[in-house]
Amino acid sequence: MADAPTIGRKGASFDVAAFFRRYAALTALIVLLAFNFAVTPNFASWQTLNVNLTQVATIVIVSVGMTLVIATGGIDLSVGSLMAISGALAPMIFLSSFGLSYPALGNALAFVAPVAIAGVFGLFNGWFITRFRVQPIVGTLVMFIAGRGIGQVLTNGNLQAFKNPTFQFVGLGRVFGVPCQVIIMLALVAAAAWTLRSTLFGRQILSVGGNERAARLSGVPVASVKRWVYAISGLCAGIAGLVVVSINSSSDANLVGLGMELDAIAAVAVGGTPFTGGQATVVGTLIGALLIQLVRYTLLANGVPDAAALVVKGAIIAGAVWSQQRGKST
């Protein structure tokens, strides 16, 4: 009987530790927001909010697809290259003779075709991985290398400058004062979170990542699920590519999406989705991306060099992985 209070205290302590592990990114984001409101000049302004949201939007859009891929136990290194392909194709369409002759149809195709083609390349990634049973990091490395080359071949390595207000609405427009890209970001996060929580496809994604053999024996079409997940990742990358080139008023296949795969993976890791698969939190990915962005903004706004921000970013990712490992061992 004397040991009962001790056991109770241990249980309570474990619950507190588990709570902070689970919501570490959210807690850190809240603390960082409080710090900025108290210390950083002009932080509590619409301009600051707009800067941070627009800078993080493309990362979150790509990270949504990456979260689903990682939930199956995979990884997608090709997202930056698919952004380059999508960003190269759009200006080619609305600047072509057909696009100039029929601007409405040309702009519509510039929205739809590049995203669809990026989705097809993503589907190819999934097919290649499942058909030949290669590791996802190797399977998507093919498109990581070849995809950017495809974008450069399409444009002959040249910068495509343009001014097209209709097309550029996706990156520069506002709906009731809210940037269009932020609306796209939130819509994709909500759709992916609902899919994982409330649909059969979402449950299949998690079952494939949790135990692929058991999922196959229970009748889950494992290969099909993986292919569609990589296709969704390609679609998200395609959308992000359109946003980037529309903001820049130009398309450079050498630079669009460069390093985006690492930013997306970092957001997923900090958000709490384990790389072993079987679990996923899209909202956590959003919080992780916001945290990384806010850390960088905080350091720059307070006079810390950008190089230091990269060091802090690496430390945050290391801490997120350490937290996940602690969660497994307890």
C-alpha cells in the first residue's frame, strides 16, 4: 500500500512527459510567438504575418504530399525537380502562340496541365518503386536528378520572364485580403487531414506504413496505395511550382524548387510524423513548417546572420528526431 502513491506519481510524470513530446512543436511555436510579441519590433503587424505566411506556404503545400508519402514508410526526393518542371511548363503554355491567341484557354491549361504532368511523374515514382521493389530514396532519386534536367531541356536553360496577372493571381492575388497561396495551403492541409482521419484511403495509407505485410494479407492494395500517394505528392509539388514562378514573375528551371525536398522533410520531422511510417499528422506538419519559418524570421529580425539560422534549424530537426526516439523507448 505504501508504494501506491509512488506509482501514481510515476504515472502522472510519464503522462506529462508524453504530453510535451506529443505537442513539443506546438509548445515551441507558442513560446516563440510570445517571445516575438515581447521583443521583436513590429512583429504584431499584418505585414509581418503576411511575410511569414507567404514564405511558408509553398513549403507546407509540398509538405502535405510528403507527409502522406512518409506515412507509408517512404520518402520523396523528387518534389523540388517536379516543381521545376511545373514552373517551366506553365509559361511555355500561356506564352505560346496558342496561349496568346486564346488567353482564357491558355491560362486555364497553364494551371491544369503542369500540375497534372507533375502528378504523372509522381505516379511514375510510385510505379517504379512498387514494380521493381526499390527503396523509395533510390526510386525518387531518379526523378530528383532527371526531373530538373527535363525542366532545363524544356526551356533550353533560359529564364522565362513574363507578366500575366490572371496566372499570377495564384501567387500574388488575395481573396478578402488573404493571399491566395495561403488559402491553397490551408485547403490542402484540411483535405489531407480529413483524408487520413475519415476515409478508407487514409486508413490504408497508415496500415501500409504500419505493417505492409499485414496490410497486404488483410486485402489492402499496397502497390496501388503507394502509387497514388506518390502521385498526390507530385500534384502538391506541381501546385507549389506554379505559386513560386507566379510570385517571381519568371521561371528558372535551375532554381525553382531547389532544396525544397529538404525543407519539406524537415517540416514533417519537426511536426511529429515518424519516418518509420504508420502514423501521420498533417496539422503537425503545418506547425513544424511554421516553427522553422518563425525561428528563421526571429533570428534575422534580431540581427542574427542567416547562417546561424541554418544551424538552429538543424538543431530543431535533431531535437524532433530525438523526441520521437524517446517516445518509442518509453
